Amino acid sequence: MSIDKSYCGFIAIVGRPNVGKSTLLNKLLGQKISITSRKAQTTRHRIVGIHTEGAYQAIYVDTPGLHMEEKRAINRLMNKAASSSIGDVELVIFVV
């Protein structure tokens, strides 16, 4: 009996606000999955996009921008969403 092998991996895209994380995700997938704009905090939740090539599958996780200042509750929530994504993946792409 022959067993076909398949491979799957989770990849987080992280970085500061407005560095092009969502644009990178859209380019990697070849379609618009994540909203992009010049406005900070456009991505407020994790966005997942999947790319399949033969027996390989990459699951990309677009994260909210990491904020240095956590005075505002929204910044704390987005930092939590981004940092929790890092623990759930095999690879992190840090966009600068």
C-alpha cells in the first residue's frame, strides 16, 4: 500500500502598523484576501489565507500591527491578537 505524503504549515506575518503585512499576504496568495489602506489599524483581527501547491499547503496568518504604546485598549487587544498568533505557527515573517 502506498501512502501519499502531504505537508502543511502555519506562517504568521507580523510587524509594526502600516509596514505592508496585508499587502504581502495578498501578493503571496495572488488575490485580495486582506483589506489594505494607508490608515493605521486597518487589520484589527487575524486574517487567514491558504495557498495550496500540489501536496503542500501554507496557511498564512495576517496579524494586526504591533503597537509600542499600549495606553489605548484597542492597541492592547491588537497586540494580544498578534502575539497569540506567533505561538500558533511554525514560521514567522517579520515585516519591517
